[in-house]
Amino acid sequence: MLEVPVQPLARQSLQVQLENQPCTITIYQYAYGLFFDLTVNGALVIGGVIAQNLNRLVRSSYLGFTGDFVFFDTEGENDPIYTGLGSRYRLIYLTEAELPEE
């Protein structure tokens, strides 16, 4: 597990290298939820996925991404909102070895 540092901003993009995958993560808040996009090497892997507490974001290995992401509520079981990013709501990268078999 690795925590990906995020800020309490309504929209943000960050770049991180995960298991030799150059990733761009974009997180953005709408009135009806927090959403997540992931590109690797400039190619969209997933886009517009709603972020929910402890619900995997990529979910499928056929998409070609090694590992997955979850948001974790450190104070309960709520879905994340941008004002708590980086403190209450943590973005966690799970390696392939940490994922259940499909």
C-alpha cells in the first residue's frame, strides 16, 4: 500500500510513478460526488469514476493498469468529498499483490 498525496482542492491533477507506470490522476468534485480519472503514458485508463469509501476505482485488470486505488475514510465510512482530501479521506494505491484475485 502506498498513500498518494492529495490536497483539499475541488479539482486537482497530479503525476506519480507507480510500478513503472507514469500516471496522471485527476480528481474533481461535482455537487453529486467526487470523481477520478486515471491516465497512464497519456492514455486514458478510466474516466469519470465516482469515488466511494473503500470501493476500488480501476477494478479490472483487462484495462492494463497494474494495481488499483481506493479512498479510505479515516473517521468513518463516508464517501470522500474534496474538503477532507489528504486528511480525513486518503487516496491509497494497492499493488497487484494486495488485490484479491479476479
